Amino acid sequence: MRDLTLGQFIPGESCIHKLDPRTKIVLMIAYIVMVFLVNSVFTFLIPLAFVIIVLLLSRIRVSYMWKSIRPLRWLIIFMFILNLFFTKGEPIWDVFLLRYVSINGIRQSVFITFRLVFLVTGTSLMTLTTSPISLTDGLERLLAPLKVLRFPSHELAMMMTIALRFIPTLMEEADKIKKAQMARGADFESGNLIKRAKNMIPLLIPLFVSAFRRADELAMAMESRCYHGGDGRTRMHSMSFGINDLIAALFVALLIALVILVQNLFILPW
């Protein structure tokens, strides 16, 4: 639980940290589009180059990327096996389980695995290099034009920020409760699946009670400070686009164009 990176922010002075949060949000959406545009395993080298460059510029350790992927490892393995055996194609060998495995299945399994990994690492880089408050302000500013349609942009951004902020807190609280219950003799590891699920009840009930208590305290704190939404709200730090934002936008646009160009001009085997 302590290794969970979702919602965590690593302060820094790199050029990636200093980018405008609106630029990061828009470029992350563009990055996701780029990952979905890739239709060849070899073309994933382009998103890989993007991740490596951002890692080097932001000075984020590779171990944080592994921590972001680790909670999803069983989902990734399940998706790999599912696509490996259930994708139609000519079997590579008519022996036992290999009769259900084809070249198309191997390609599809590797393809889906790469796509999941790159989506997780890319979004983790944005949260690791952007504070929750900056993400809130950037998202609110991007959604501001929708206010003419009475869209609650400020409330949506605030809810997302609170959710991201309290994920590490709840995980830390769950870890403390688990250790306290284990000290009292609780067993969370042995037994079949149904028994282990029942053993989680002493962990989940105190966690839910703690979460509701924290939510009530937060609501009272906001009310006591006369919080009433985004009307008339001022910000400590003003946002502005700079030369680095323009360079980052051009770089991502170049990568997207490169993906489209490579896939249209070259015949890739995979």
C-alpha cells in the first residue's frame, strides 16, 4: 500500500514541473490519443521515447514507474493470457494448449500489454510532477468556457482534487489498520478466496468509518471558512503559458505526426 503512487506528488524544479498545468492536461490527452493511434508493436518505440525523455527531464526515478505498474500487474497478466488464447488465427503448433495460440494472438497480447503499461506510466508522470492544487486550477480553467452551459467546472475540479489528495491518506490508514488487526491475531493471508474475503471485514469497516469521519471533518472545515464555491475565488499563483509550454506542445505534436507517418509509409511486420 505504501508503494501506491496514484495521487502522489514529487516536488521538483525541473522544466516538466514548471510547465503550466493546463499544458500538462492537454498534452496528456494528446499522449493518450497517440497511444491509441499506435497499431503496430514496433511503433510503441515512439511513446517509449516520450516516457524516457520526460523521465530524464523531470528527474523522476524509474522505481516510481514500477510502483505505478505494480498494482496492475495481475490485470496486465490476465489481459495478456486472455488475448493470447482467445484471439483467432492460425495455430503456431498443434500440440496441447499451443493449438489455441496463434501469431495474431501473440501480437495482440503484446500490443494490449504495451498499451496498458504506457497509459499507466504516462498518466503517472503527470500526477507525480503536478501538485493536486495545480491540477485543480488547470482543469477548472480548461472547463471554464462550459460555465455558460451551467456546467459545475469548479465543483468537479474540487472533487477530483479531494479524491486524489486522500488516496494516499486512505492507503496509509488501511496499512495501519491492517497491522493493528494482525497484532490482534487477524489473518489476511491464509485460507481460500471466500475465507480471505471474510477476513477483510475487520479491515474494511474501520476504514469506512475513518473515511466518513475525515469527510465530515473536511466539510466542517470548509464550512467554517465560509467556502461557497468558485464565485469570487482568488488564487495565490497565477497561471501563464511560456516558451517551455510551446516547446512541449510542438514536441508532442511532432511525435503524433511521426506515429501517423511511420504507420502510413512503412509496412511493419508487427
